[in-house]
Amino acid sequence: MRLYGQRWVYRIGNHTVTIDNGFSWSLWAQERMLVNDETTHTTDGYMVPSRSYQEGWLTSLGDGMLHVSLTSGVLSIFCEARIDENRLQPDECFVTVWSGAKGSWPDNSSWKPIKPAHGIRVITSRPWKSPSEG
């Protein structure tokens, strides 16, 4: 199966939170959330327009809640991450295309960087050069 992937990376204190989305044009979708490269949530299924995850999170003010939601648009996938009511900005975003079975994920080297944003267009996203790369 040909799968199209989108990835959002958030750095929160000493932790890295990675949200991956993969889908096929047969309407299959799969998602996962990793904290420091450890899988904390996985979901998959046909024709699912949105997903959400919650994870307890220790903040400088005490216990909080990390909320993550993925929503399908017409030609984009949107990811919103919040700690309590504070919306987080993604530090990095990536896209990839791979062939594999349902539930499979490509290795990290196949993800190509794009400009960080809450929404990632699934057709026209191109690799992004950071300002330091010229």
C-alpha cells in the first residue's frame, strides 16, 4: 500500500513529542504519538476525519494535560497540540511517502523537512531549507 506521511515535532522542556500521520487514497489512516521516541498512542482505521490524544504532563506550575488533535481537511492534515489551554507551535515538520503494510512506518531517514506549520498540505508539500541553509 502506498502511504503518505506527515510529522509534527514539538520540544517541550527536556522532552520531544512527535506526532505522525499516515494515510492512503483508499481512505486508510494511521496515527501515532511518541514521547522521546517511545510510542505512547497509536490509532488506525478507515474514513476517520479526526483523532485526539491526551497525556498527563508535568509543567513548571504542576500537573497539566497535553492535548493533541489531528483533523483532516480537503487537501491538508492539521495538528494542534496544547498543554492545558496553551497552544504549542511545532518546532519541525516533515513529509514522506512510502510503500508498506497497514500500521507500518518508514525509518526516520525518509522524512523530509518542510516549513513548520499546524497544517500540512498532502499534495504540494516540498522539502524546506531553513534560513541557515541558504
